[in-house]
Amino acid sequence: MPVSKKQMEKLRKEQKAKAEELARQAAAGSASAAKKLKKLEKKLK
């Protein structure tokens, strides 16, 4: 599915914000958040 540059930038910003939230939860000791964060970071690369 072709996505415009503007849409891609918006999607990346949302993913980064979600990654930051998961990082906070993982730092608080949430194992599931750590797992989700690892998966999301793979996707961001």
C-alpha cells in the first residue's frame, strides 16, 4: 500500500511516542512492556 511521505512521518512519530511509553513501563518492571518495546524497536529500524 503506497503511503505518502507526510503519512509516513506521522506514523513514525506515533511509533516513537509509543516506544517511549513502553520504555517507561519496562523501566518500571513490566515484562510485557519490555517485550513489546523490543518488537516495536525492530519495526522502527
